[in-house]
Amino acid sequence: MPQIDTATFVSQIFWLVVAFATLYYLLSRRALPRLAEILEARQDRIAADLDEAERLRREAEEALASYQQVIAEAQDKAHTLLTETQARLQAEAAQRQAELDQELAKQLREAEARIAAARKSALAELEGAALGAAQAAVERLAGLKVPKKTAQAALRDVLEESL
């Protein structure tokens, strides 16, 4: 093997140093700066993306807070409107109930007046029929004609005793 031959060690070491120096020069002057630039550009882009993500996150949080505030205001407004509407409807219902109560009281008074008039009329008719029946019974049983005033007085006495 020629690598192990001690006579060629010096030339091998020389070419090894030349190869490493050339490789070092090429890497340090050409390849590594480009890699550093690429890595730096990538780092800058990542930092910019992170900054943009942070900005977007803040905007999203602000939008969420604004949305929640709008929702809360809308709920408050809806609650207020609901309360006002309920109060208005209750007032209208109370007013209608009062009007209905008045109308029913009026109808009740009118009905009571009609009932009283009908009762009075029925009692007058009943009294007339009772007088006629009493006069006819006395005339048939006793054979006497009782005047109307006497029969009315007797009927009143009987009614007063029964009440």
C-alpha cells in the first residue's frame, strides 16, 4: 500500500495540508458565508412571521373583545326592550281589565235592574192571579162576592204573616 510507504509521507502531508487549506479557504470564504446568509435570512423570516403572528393574535383578541362588547350591549338593549315591552303590556292589560270590569259592572247593574223589573212584574201578575183565584174560591165555596179591595187587603195580611 502506497499510503503506508514512509518515503512518500512528506509529499502526502504536503498535499494533505494544501487540500485542507484549499478546502478551508473555499468553505470559509464561499460556502459558510452563504450558509450564514441563508440561516440569517431564514431567522429573519421566522422572526418576521412570529411578529406578524403576534400582531394578528392581538388584532384577533381586540376583535374578540369588541365582538363580546357588542354582544353584551345588544343583550343589555334587548333586556331593556323586553322589560319596557313587558311593562307596557302589563299596563295595557291592567287598563283593559279595568275597562272590562267597568263594562261588566255596568252590565251586572243593568241585568239586576231587568231582573228586579221582571220580578216586580211577575209578582204583580202573581198577585193579580192570586186575587182572582181567591175571589173565585170564596165565591164558589161561600157563594159570596168579595170586592177587589177586600181581597187585596186579605192577601197583603197573609203575605206579611208568611214573611
